[in-house]
Amino acid sequence: MNKSALMAMASAAVLAMASPAWADMAAAEKWINDEFQPSTLSKDEQKKEMEWFIKAAEPFKGMDINVVSETITTHEYESKTLAKAFSEITGINLTHDLIGEGDVIEKLQTQMQSGRNIYDAYINDSDLIGTHFRYQQVVPLTDWMAGEGKDVTDPMLDLDDFMGLSFTTGPDGKLYQLPDQQFANLYWFRYDLFTNPDIKAKFKAKYGYDLGVPVNWSAYQDIADFFTNDIKEVDGKPIYGHMDYGKKDPSLGWRFTDAWLSMAGAGDKGIPNGLPVDEWGIRVDGCRPVGSSVTRGGATNGPAAVYSLTKYIDWLKAYAPPEAAGMTFSEAGPVPAQGNVAQQIFWYTAFTADMAKEGTPVVNADGTPKWRMAPSPHGPYWEEGMKLGYQDTGSWTLMKSTPVERRKAAWLYAQFVVSKTVSLKKTHVGLTPIRDSDIRDASFTERAPLLGGLVEFYRSPARVQWTPTGTNVPDYPKLAQLWWQNVADAVTGDKTPQQAMDSLAEQQDAVMERIERAGIQGDCGPKLNEPRDAQYWFDQPGAPKAKLDNEKPQGMTVDYDELVKSWKDAMAK
């Protein structure tokens, strides 16, 4: 055989041995060029990060790994696009299932209780942080990244860049979950109507102050009444001053556990959550829940909570479209985009993409929105230093019941979908930012005028006042299901707001009492206070707070453009 033939054979052999790695990197470069743009990394930096993933994934090539999340736009992108990219780049066969939020919690509970590995990783709301750190069924990521998972932890992960780590950290200081997406509940309003000179003049003449973003619930109610009963119609169609939903359905509970009481001011001061009393009305002593009833030092059935439920019912009946009372969360979500709602006190920014679609009644011909989002107004019991609303933080959660090798492979995917290589593009698709570097990128500066305040909010210091359910809640799945049933009784009139909140507080305490008797949550499990006269607790500082003589103080508003300017000034400092 001649020399040329031998060299050709040798070259072919080398290429054959190298082809898997070269094929992986070729796939990575294709995805970087075709899909993972824009990015806060240069293409060379993206390649460097993907090279690390390829090498770290080698022991797990060919494995079939299954993860799960709820169905929202961000996770649809992960399931349909990023899972495919990950599989092609790493050789790990990744299936990302999409199911309902309640089903995610049900699967998680089943795995916790049975020890059977149902999924290799979960994107699970950080609302369960109090559950996770007490039951110790999930892997503390702080320990994982320094120990068993060190060899599969991305050196370019940059935890300091994540905006929501305080939401996923337990009282022990350990990180239990890694944020994958975030969206806040903010105030939404028709900027075009609020800046209309005739409408502004009529409002000022009636109420004596300027129409603008309501700072307090008094102003929100004035604006709701004004549009519903004074303006009545815009462009020949009815206009309503409020939007909500009220059907007896599990989603009704989200309306309240997603921090409706915090907006009214039911809990204590503290970021991310009130201490010692949080926005669910649960008091803790150290890390131990000690009660939610006022007689045990809680605030679930206190005057602020009863006030908030009363306002919810009153506004739903008086100022929302008639059909709203029979709607669920998913049915009510698209309604403001139809153009007949002037404002909404409680609006998930996850709907931003749908609200900004060209051709809808709330988008101008040039693609700019007729609406804006702003901080939610607060009730009369709220004090400076308290959280102002809710922020959903869907976060990667690893279970101890998942075999270590499968856990490692799933952890690689979890990091991949939040990596700097892909996160900016993912944020543009789903509009659920998790990284400070992403939201401050020039691409979002360019896009900001089309997103109605989303970018300005997430760049502002205000973003920290919108937080998920905190660590006071010892068992989120068991306690959360109590809320919608009791709230629904008040909506239908079967119970007064006070009776409904009394019932809720008693049921929450009963669940915590059972956990206490079982002794399954260790030193941070519930240990309920003995009941004592409610006045004793009202006389103590903070929550629960005694009933105010005037629950409707003077309405206060702020000009939206001045508000955004103040955010930018604060950022500049």
C-alpha cells in the first residue's frame, strides 16, 4: 500500500474517532448562529460555554432524561426548542413535559411521599420554598454545587446575575432552587385614556386630584367608579374601570395567595416577605410557624385581610364586566386586550406578549401599546418597607429521590436553559426575565417602547418589592388549596368576608397543628401559640393590625412619565 493510501486511512481513522465531539460542537455552532441570538455573550464566549456542556455531558450520553414544568410561553420555548438543542449538543435525550401548574405540584408531592422518581427535575414555583427547606426532600443547591454536583456545575453560571435568588433561599441561608423565569403582578392601565385631556379634566373636576397611576386603593376605586359610571363608553363601546375573576375554581386561590393581602397591608414589614407575619397572615417565631388566626398572633382573619376581601368583592360586582364573576384566571386573562377595560389592579406580566400583539384594540397602528404597566397601589394598612405584590418565580428543583447520575444530567439541562448563551433570546421570547444582564441589554433598550413598562420595571429598584410566597408557609400544597374554597364562599354570599377569613385561618391552623403533631418538619416545623384575646395582639407592634377608623383615605396618584423618570434617576445613582 502506498504512502498516500496509508495517510488517507490514518486521517479517516482520526476523523472517525473525533466525529462525535466534532459533531457536537458543529451542532452547538449551528444553534449559536441560527437560534441563540441575541446573547449577552460573544459568539466565542458562547462556544466556550457550549464546549464545557459537551465535555460535562459525556458520561451521560444516550441517557433518557425527563423534566417537567407548567405550560407558559417560556416553558413552551424550552420544551420545543431548547430541549432539542440540548439533546443535539450534548447527546442526552431530553424530554421536557408541559402540564398544568396544579399537576406539577401533584407530581412533586407524589415523588416526595413515595420516593419514586417520577421526573428527574422540576420547574416548580418558589412558592414552595418553605415546604422544601422544612421537609428536606429536595437537594439544597448550595450543597449540591459544592459537592456531588460540582463536576456538572457550569463555571459560567454566574449566580450573582440572577435577580430572584433571595426568593429561593431558605432561612438556613442555602439556595434550594434556581430561577428559570419570573413575572410580576402589576397595575395595568390604558395610558391613552389616562392622558386624554377631556377625560383628565372631568376626573379632576369630580375628585379634585389628577388622573394618574393610583398610589393607594382609594384612588384605584375612584378611577374604577369614574370610568364605569361617568365615562361609560369609549368609541361607542362600554368601558369598565376594573377587571377581575370570581368563579369557584382553584385559580381563585391564586388571586389571594399571590399577595392580594400584602397589597392591602395585612402583614409586617420585610423584603422579600413580612416578618414575623407574612402576606398569608402566618406568624413565625424564628423559623417556626406559630399561627395564622389573630388569636394566635396571625393576621389571616385580621381587619386588613377582611378589608382586602371586602374590596375584592365590592369592586368585582360594581366595576368589572358582568361576566367577570363567572370567569377563571385563564378566561379573564385576555379580556383587557379586548379594549373595554380602563385599568386592572392585578395583572400578570406573563401576558405582556399577548397584550402587545399588533392588531389588537389596545395596540396602536405603529405597534406601540395604548397601555402601560406600573407598581400596584396599596391599601390603607400598608406601610413603607412592606412588599407590594407578587412575583412568580418558576425555579429548577432537584429531588433527593432522583438517582444521582440522572440528577446530574438533568442539572446540566437546567443550567443550559438559564445559561448566558441562551437566556437573552429566551427572555425575548417569553418576556420572563431572570438575569440582570439580560434586562439591561441594548436589545431590550430598543424593544422597551413596545412593552409598556416591563423593561423599565425590571430595571428599577421597585422590582424587589414584588416577591413570591415566602418561607413562613410550611406546606404550600396543603395550605394553598384552602384559600379558593373559603374565598368563593364570600363571593357567593354564603359567608361574610369576616366569616370566610375566620374559617380560612382556623383551617390553616388545623393543618399546621397536624404537621406539629406528626413532628416531620424538625426544628423549623410549626409549634402553634396558645390562643389568647385578640386585643392582646392588636396592642403589639406590627401585624395583626387593629381596624382603622377610616379605610378610605384621600386618593393619591402619580404621573406615569414622572414615575418612570424617577426610576431612571434612581438607577443612575
